[in-house]
Amino acid sequence: MPLKSAVKQYTVELRELLAGNVGVMALSWFLFSLAGGLVNPFFSKYAKDLGASDIDVAYMRSTGMLALALSLIPGGILADYIGRAKSIIIGTACVTVAQFLYALAPDWWFFFYVYVFDQASHFYQPALTAIVMDSVPRSKEFKGFLALNIVTSIPSVFMPFIGGVLYEKYNTTGVRVGFLAQGVVALTVLVLRIKALRETYIARDKELGSLIFELAGYRPVLVKTLELYIYTSILQQVAVGVSATYGAIYAMEVLAVPKSMWGVVSSVATLGGIVSSLILLRLKRTNISLMATCGSIGVVTNILLFALPYFTRSHVLELLALASLIGSISSNILGSSISAMLTLILPVEVRGRAIGIQRILDNIGASIASIIAGLLYTSLGPGQALVISGLVGLVSTMYLYALVRDK
């Protein structure tokens, strides 16, 4: 019974990888994904329906990323000072409030302010990553992050289609229902995290100020991470800026893809990502550097394929589905690889602050990339903007390969 044996092996391995705090995070992210699938694929289109212009969407994303970057400065320090769990619980409470406010947004400006508040409320991102790094089984870092991706992606196989149908049938009211659902889920996650998360690290007998200057003693480690951050925070952010900011608008307005079918494309991409991650879990040995390079190449392929329907105007759905499928698989591999690398590089006592630095740089990069994306999209048009993004992605892949090839 090969199938029964394979299922048993997967179950045993997933149970090991998702024990303790990792399991709590997997369940809470699963729940967030369950409701998020109703609204996330249509976020930028919903902003336009509330009155935003194309360039307004870019400014909104840019401002939100900047607000998040600023909030991560105290967020990274708090993760190493008051602890991971406390930071996560405070931040989750703020995010819960934001979801209900999204549902009440009467116009674009209210939505804009809620988005900035929501992004700033995610100051606890370093604590989220650090608590998983602290808890994932040693020597199984890559597989641990892959397992998290699998579990949290499952709702996105079917929820975007449901969200698309709601949006298509009830217009903005359908999206408001999605945000209300996300608010209820966020409240459930808050209770779960309060009851089930276990603290993994708190600074003992250290002044708050000393946590900042202490990083100077970890200079060799920080140099290694900063070299990696050039890829994650600058090059890659610019490469994906156009598709991240305008993907849904491009598909539904320029290529005339129905909202429900855009949900289907998103679902197909997620399913492919889950299947590929399950296959990778069965690997006996994993070359993280090779995985990272392949993942980056896949992201470039995704961007260029995404641009193709603009020029061909034929097989639009098929090309979008293929591009999104490759993008989902590649992003899972790339994200898990980067997280595994950082887990191996960073000592436990500086993970909160070091991840905070990464997220700050990532969001500053995303903020700048959104403005660049807005200028490219509105001045050159969607197709040309995506092609230029793909070329930037190619340069970023070459940099990543040069960085990790000897590791």
C-alpha cells in the first residue's frame, strides 16, 4: 500500500515539524489565510472601487510599507526584550481592530488610513519569525518553513474563488463581508495565541539601551545578513513591485479577466505551491543555496510570463494561471530558503533585532519599489513595466547566485 505508507510518512514528519509554537503559528496563519483569501487577491481593486486612482494605489502601498518599516524599529527590540509571545499578542490585538475598520470604510481616504494603521500594527513581525526560528527542529529548518507554507496555503486553494464570486455578485459589499470574516478570525487567533504560545526568549538583566549597542559585538554575523538583505530588501522588492502593486488591476481591468476567474487563477497557483512543497518535504538532503537560486529564477519566469498576455492577447487565462503557478512554487521555495539561511546564521539572542532590521529594510525597499512601480505602470504601460521588472529580477538572481554559490 504505497499511498498509505506515503501518507503515514508525511503525517509523522509534519507532526514533528509542527510541534509546539510552530504548530500554534501554523494554525493561526491557517485561520488568517482562511479569511484573507476572500479579500487579499482583490485588495488593490477594492481600493480603486472606493475612489483611488492607479497612482493612488502605489502611494497607498508605499506609505503603508514605510509605516511598517518605522514600526519595526521598536518591534525588533521588543522581541528581544519583553519576549516574542508578548509582542505577538499586543500586535495581533491591533491587527484585529484594523480588520473591522476595513469593513466600515466609506471611501478611499478612510481605507488608506486604516491600511497605514494595519501595516504599523504588524510591528511584531520580527517576533513571529524569531519564535518560529527558536522552535523549529534543528537541522530541519528548510523543511520546517516549507511545512508552515503548506498548512497556511491550504485555504487559498478555494477561498479566492469564493471571494471572487462575492465581489462579482455583491460588489464592494462582498469585500466588506470578507473583512468582517477576517475580523472574527483575527479575534479567534488572538485568543489562541494568548492561551497556547510559549515564550522562547527574554533578555535577562539587560537594560533596554544595551540591546541596541550590543549588536556591535555581532558584526561578522550582521555583515553576512546584510549581504543577503541587499537581495531581499532592494533588488527583489524592485523586481516584484509592479506585479505586487498592480497584479489584480492588470488582470481584471487591462486583460478583462472576471473577478471569479482571477480567484480561480489564485487558487490554482496556491495548489501548485502546496503540491511542490509536499514533494520537497520528501527530499533526504536539501541544498539550501541551490533552492534559493532556483526559486529566484522561478520568480523571474513568473514576472515575464505574467507580461506575455498583454502582448499576445490570446490564451490569457492559461498564461496567467501558468505564471501564477510558477510564481507560487518559486516564492515558497525562495522564502523558505532565505528563512532557513537566516536561522542558521543568526544566534538566538539577536534574532528579534536582526529580523527587525531585515523587515525594516524590506519595507523601505517595498515602499520605494511601489513608487517606482507606479511610475513605470502609468508611464510605460503594464506590459513594458513587467518586462523591465523581469530584467531587474534577472540581475537580482545573478547577485544571489554569486552570494550563495560557495556556501
